[in-house]
Amino acid sequence: VTYMKRQIRNPLCGIVFSRKLLENTELGIEQKQLLDTGTQCQRQLSKILDDSDLDCITDGYLDLEM
């Protein structure tokens, strides 16, 4: 599970970097909405990666908050 978390976190860092670069450019309304959606998805993934309890995952039990 630790390996999987690391493998998910690596591309997530690239997404965050790209998002920060795009935030400083001129974007249309639809592009801003897509960027905001990407930001929300990135935050949710980060929360899952940071909050997960390895013992619960190993036991097959994990509570996620929406």
C-alpha cells in the first residue's frame, strides 16, 4: 500500500506544478472551471493519501468522508 501511495503521489506533484503554472496565465471561463475542477480533485486525492490509516486498509476497513 505504501508503494501504491508513493506511485500515486509522484504524478500528483506534477499535476500540482502544472496547475500552479496555469493559474498565472490568461484563461477563459471554461478553462478556469476546468482548472478549478482539477484543483478539487487534487485536494481530494491528497486528503485520501494523507489521511489513510494503513492498519485499517490492511484489515479491509477504511472510512472516507465526502
